[in-house]
Amino acid sequence: MRDALSRLRRFALTDEPVIILGESGTGKTRLAEQVHRLSRRSSGHFHSLNLGRLDDPLAASDLFGHMKGSFTDARERRDGAFAAANGGSLFLDEMTKTLPSIQAKLLDVMETHSFKPVGADRKIVVDVRLIFAANEDPEALVNGGRMLADFVARLGHFRIELPPLRERRADIPALLANSVAHEAPRFGYRDRPPPSISRALEDALVAYRWPGNLRELDGLVRRLLTDAEGAREVDVGLLVGDLEQYHGSVPPTRLRRGERATALADALRESEGNKSEAARLLGVSRATVNRELAALAKGASNGHAPSGSLR
């Protein structure tokens, strides 16, 4: 994730087209907005279009606009996404869902900085920064004919890959807290601080695999805030009914002291003292490992607390 954010900051300073790859729900739209905010175009318009939701015959019109009478239902002239984003950034999601004929037109815009509306006899010059996103690797689709090799090659040098949430578990506590703070005012916390997240709930959600990634996390937070009914703490008890879905493994905080010490010792031994890796093995956050180690060091008898070189 640090590599992705570093690339984002560097790429934003250029005008080159950027492609953002990641599973559904990993935050590609948020990243695209950030590219725009950090660019010289930040005062311009950020326009987005989901190519996967366009009917193929209308894709060219939605992108480039059309002239009156250019096809059966074209009763008046219409501007497309490129005209709307002129001077700013155009975010095109699900780029792998569009036809090769549209890919060829997009490649031409990138090369000539101009486009031709459907039914027009001359091109229009445009100043737009393109940001693409996909949940499939376009390079893998070239051989099957779904993606044009030249189009994919044009995007290959400015590529950002977003890891799924299950591969960045250490970020989950901070992402949960951020989502709670963002959503809380809509759920009874407008005039008071957002609720805290209990250790048991944090551990349960760190252990979960999150197939829906950030989108699923934000949706769950909204539901938990609804069920919390203004309480000061959001606790694991609010997962009643779907606890098995989110409680992927038993966190050390819910074990007896002796079991906790053994689990931590085993995980630290297997990870050669790396607390982040030990947390991953246990299905909890690194912060939880630190808390458990501190509790065991304080209350355990000599010889019972995990030991070794920790980092």
C-alpha cells in the first residue's frame, strides 16, 4: 500500500494517463480522486464514467458526444464525458469491459489530444487527464482479443496496483476507526464524539477475509452504527447473527491466559519474533499483539510470558 501511495504522488504530478488495478471495492475511485486532487488540474472538474455500465452502441456517444441526427434517437446535439472533463480529469472505470473499437478511439485521444463526436466531420481538441481502473489485469486479456495490445502498452508505464484488504490486515484498525468517524454523524453522533471500537470487535474484523474489501467494510460500519443506537462503544456483540461470517478465528484476547501465552509464543517463534507476521498468523492486529504482550509481561509468572527478539 505504501508503494501504491508513493506511485500515486509521483504520477499525479505528470499529465500521463494512469491505470489503477485492484479487486472490486479496494478503493480505486478514491485513489483516482486523489490523483486529481494532487495534480495541476485540481481546480478543474473530475468527471467519472463506468464503461462497464454502458450499452455498447452508445459507448462512443457517452464518451465523445454526438451531433443532432447522427443516429435514430439523436434529436439534439449532446456533449460527452470528454467535453465535460475538459481542463480536468476523466476517470474511466471497468476499462476492460469496453469494446476494442472504443479502446482504439481512446488510444487516438491519448495520442492526438483530440476526438470526434459521433456524426461530426472534424475533431475537437481537448485537454483531459485520463485515469483508468479495472479489476482485471488488461495485459492478461490481450491474447484473447478483449484488449488491444497498443492500448494496453500505452498505459503500462503509469500503473498503480491496490492490494486487497486481506493482504493489508495491519491497516484494518485504522480503516475501521476512519470509517466510524466519517459515518458516525449520520447515525446519531452529530453533536458528540464517534464511538470507540472494542478490542474484541477489532480482532474479529481483522481476522475476517473481506471479499468485498473497503466497500464491504464501510457497509458493515454503517450497519453497526445503526445497531449501536448511540452507544459509546461499538462491540462484538453487534455481530450477533453473522458472527461466524466475520469471526474467522478466535482472537487471543478471548483465550484464557495460559492459552494466550502459548498462542503468542508459537506465533512469535514461527515468525522469528516479527510481531506483524505473528499478528497475521493469529488473525489479529499488531496492536493487539502488543497489548497482549504487555498484559502477559505484567501479570504472568516468570517463564510464562513469550520472550525473544521482537520487532
